[in-house]
Amino acid sequence: MINANEWLDEKIPKNQRAQATHLYIYRQCQSGHTTYSNSCNNCNNRNQNNHVNPPQYHFYNTLLEGELDLSDFVNLQYLYVFGSGRGQDQQQKVTSLKIDKCNNLVNLYFCYPPASNITIGEDKQLITDHNVHKSQVEQLISVIRNIKGLNLDDLKSAAKKIEEENLEQQVSVIKRKLNEDYKLWLDILLETQQEFLQNDSAFARKQLEKVKNRLSNVLTAEEIQELLGKKVEINELESQLNNLKIQEQQQQ
């Protein structure tokens, strides 16, 4: 694990940061290993230049902690930070994110961050496996400003609505580049993911992998995982809302 800002200074000189539009940071190696493999060229960092293609940057085998200051990345549009699981040695440990000057940022995605809050500027919010768009950030800020008049049920309902709108918008964008056959497969992906989340059966898991493999012909692994991550978040919020309703009924 390495201090995020020290890592950034080593990887991207300050005079090159204004050119960057995409920044992807992965816990696993480019071959997908989450733990070190001696026989893997990527685990051993033998392919030093396979992740740098300005203005897009992809970094693998990277586990960061502390503050990540992106103030110099004034043209950054996409920021993705991936852990590889829920284990302490798999999660990214970024706790503070400075993006105040990233006015062009339209996609912000964290997968498996720490359980503690990530500080963004002066506002704190927990980022867990979902994409944050500018319009949705504005909605979230509106909710936060009125937090005193809201209960936990209201907050979770608002968060669930934002996630559902987010997913619907992204699916619509992706479908524009797909033919009718793959549009159907995309719908099947989301339906199968929902079935898997509800039943966690071996059959649903197997079907989900088949659909993912089929869609890999037209979508990247990141795009597929992003959609599935949103379904996980929506399902979790739905479960929390149901539990809150049950608790309220029991207290009456």
C-alpha cells in the first residue's frame, strides 16, 4: 500500500496532468490476479508501458491510501478507482478526494472503497459501487441541505431513486450503440443479476456468467461490472428500506 499523493507524483508529472481525461486505478493486475503470481508478467510489472496512453491512464497492481489530490487534473472527465473485494487487503483505502477544480468530471466511480467516509472537498459522503453524475450530485446535495427535516427512510428512498435513475440513464446510453439482439441480452443481464441477488442460486450464477460472456463481445468488462454494481446498490437499498418498514411496524 502506498500514499495516494506520493504515488501520483511518481506516476504522472504535474506538467502532464492538465492533459489527462481518464484515470483508472485497479487493485488487481492487468491479467486479473488479485494476489501476486510469480509467473505473471503483469504481477511482476514487466510490461511497464501497457497502462499509460495519455490522455487516458490505466494503472494496475495499485493499492492506495490517504488523500488523493486531483486538483491539477482540470480536464479530467472519468475517474474510476477499483478494489478487488471486501477484504482489508483488497479494498482501496482512499479517505479524501480533492476534485474541486475538476469541472469537466462527469463520471466518478469507486468499487470497494473503505467502509469509512470519503471526504470530497468540504462535504462527506459514502461512495460505494456506484457512478456519480453531476445532476445526481446536485440532487444529493439538495437532500443533504434538508437533512434535518428528513428521516432515515426518506434518505434511503432518495438514494435509491438516484441510483435507479442513474442505471436507467446508463442503460439507455449503452443501448444506443447496440443492435436489437444485444439490447435484449443487456435486459437479460440485469434481470439475471436481480434473480441472482434475490436467490443466490448456482443456476442464476451460471446464467449470469453466460450472459456476461455474451455481452463481452460488445461491452468492456468495466462497463458490465458497473451496471451490475448499480443493481447491487439498488437491491441493498431496497432491502434496507424493507427492514426499516418492518422495524417501524414492530414499534407501533
